[in-house]
Amino acid sequence: MLLLDHVGAKSGKQRTSPLLYIRDGDDLVVVASKGGYPKNPAWYYNIVANPDTRVQVGSEKLDVHARVADTAERERFWPQLDRVWPGYAEYRARSKGREIPLVVLEPR
């Protein structure tokens, strides 16, 4: 579990969201699933609007830049993410065609 800090795209308020993640080298990858519901979670829109942010993994705090994973990365990450949380497969089915974004958090 990591803690993702993000600034509200509309409100400008500081927020924190706990998220499951995987590592890809120095990068961290998180899933904007919102349980498979039709819309992306608010934190996703916040980091798209303000991609330079901070995460906390354990006691370590890291400055990161967020970006949406490309098609090749998505294909590589989903099997790993499914091992971390098998419920992601159900979320993808529940989403009814919404492509659930995967977000790469790159150290900066």
C-alpha cells in the first residue's frame, strides 16, 4: 500500500489516497479502478491536472511525476497487478468497456 498525495483539480485542496501498487524498476504503478464503476476515481483527474506530486511507501516519501501507462505497458502490468489483487479482473468486467487507467509514478 502507498499513500498518494494529490491536489484537487477544481478545489485546489490537498488530498491523500491509499492505493495498492506494483514496482517497475524505480517506478510505481497504481490502478485507477474505482471498483470498476463507470467513472474514474477523483484522484485520477487530480493527478492528470497536477502530475508532479508525492507518495509515501512505508516511511519513505518520494517526489514523483504521474503519467498514464501506454498500451504496451498496460499489457505488461495487468498480469502483475492481477497477482497483487485478483479482484481487478472483476473490476474490468464490471467497468463495461471503460478502460481502467494504469498510472505510472516516476521518481523526479
